Amino acid sequence: MQTFRSLLDIVCRAVALSVLAATPCLTQAQLPSLIIASDATPASLIATTALESSQPPPRRYGRPNFSDKTSNSDGSAKYEFLGGFGVAMPLGDSHVYETPNWGLQVGGGRNFNKNSGVILQFDYDRFGLQAATLNNQTYIYNTLLGCSGCVSGLDGNNHVWSFTLNPTFTLATPGPWAAYAVVGGGFYHKVTNFTQPTTEEECSIYGCGYFSVNSNIDHYTSNAGGVTGGFGLTYKFSRFSNIRFYVEARYVLVLNSQRNGITAANVANAPANATNFYPANSHRTTYIPIKLGIRF
């Protein structure tokens, strides 16, 4: 047993000497530094850590800013234009004298962001006249002229044109649809025309002929301020385009100043210097325009 241990000790010493012989550049003085270095942080790791500590902290980015000459910071268009066509329906006292007809609108303005803007707008709304209105007016003219058939086939129309400033508030959605509310006010000009068929002669190189045309025989105007308000829907054709289809309905109130005049009830006692034979034109005007069109 003792002999075996002696042999094992000799073998271990021989292996140790062979290892030392294979690494001649490693001296006994270098062994402690080698041991320390094996436990230390690698130099590349130290350099990387130092580089990272010298870098500024990561930058945090907010919402993108698209602001330029034509876009707001939220990406919405700064400027907006519109054009539409539809119907105009008289309400209340206006409906007593007038009938529904057509209307149009054009405008343009400034968007402050995707939710709010203001539009300067021109509207033209045309109305017909009720049969009772035309019959009463025929009676007034014939009574004033002193004959029962001097005026016949009377026709007429009414229209209101306006310039208004309209703040608009939009409820945007992620999809193509959006809703908006609009209020406004401005200047309104109301006109009523009465016409009668007349025969006119027209001549050309082929000869002369007679034609029946509606000639304007009476005309009334009224200027006033007014207010408007309503709601609308828009549909965006593409998320890459600002072109939108819209439909809107508004309520319009024109604050006309009432002017007294001659009606069918008092025409028999009309003074000789009377000039207002249709005082209904100066009644307060109310109607609902419904328009469809394009915004871009």
C-alpha cells in the first residue's frame, strides 16, 4: 500500500512538470496576477460600460408634428372649401306664403385643428309661392286697377341669399365617417318677385314671331341679419385624401323687420300713395336648407 502511494506521488509530480514545461512564458511571479485577472471584469466589458454611461439618456418622442403651410400640427388641412346643392323648406309663417324649392351653397375657411374651424359661406335658397298667396295678390292688383281681369295667370317666386360666418365643431373618428355641428350668423337678403305672362314680338332673319314670356310686374326686398345652426355628416373617400362627401341640415332664422302694407283684407281702403302690396316679404323668415356636396 505504501509502495502504491509512492508511485502515485511520482506520477503527479511528473504531470505537473510537463505542464510547466509547455508554458515557459509563465513565471511564478505571474501566477498571482493571472489568478486575479481571471476573477476581474474583462477589459472589453469595462470599456462598453464606460461608453454606455457617457451616452445621453434615450429620447422620448411625442406625437408627430405635421405643421406646414397647408397642414396643422395634428395632420389636418389648414384650409377647407365646400360646395353643395339641395332643397330649401320654409317653416312656420314662411310656409304659409311659400313652397319648398332648391338651394345651393359655396364657402371656404380655416381649420384650427381636426376638431374646429370657421367657414365663410354664401347660400342661395329659392322658394315657390303658395296658390293662396298668388290668388290674394291677384285680387289686390285687380282691386287697385279697378277691373276683375286686368291681372291673370299671376306667378312668382321668392329667394334668400346670404353671407354668413360659421364656426364648425367636428367629432372625428378613426374611420371614414365624421359628424359635425355648425352655428353661424350674417347678412340675409330676401326677394319676392311677381310675374305675369305677356306676349312679345321677336324678329330674326327668318321673320318675326310672337312668344309668351313671364314678365316681372312687382318686386319686394328685405335686408336683415340672421342666425343659423345645424348638424352634418361627412364621409372620407380615402385616408390619403382630404376630399369628403357631406350632407347637412340647418335651421335658419332671418330677423326681418315687419313693414305694414296692403293685404287682401284692407285693399278696399288702401290709400292712394300706398306702395307695399306684399308686406309678407318683411315677415320673419324661417326655413330648413338640406344640402349635399363635397368638402376638400
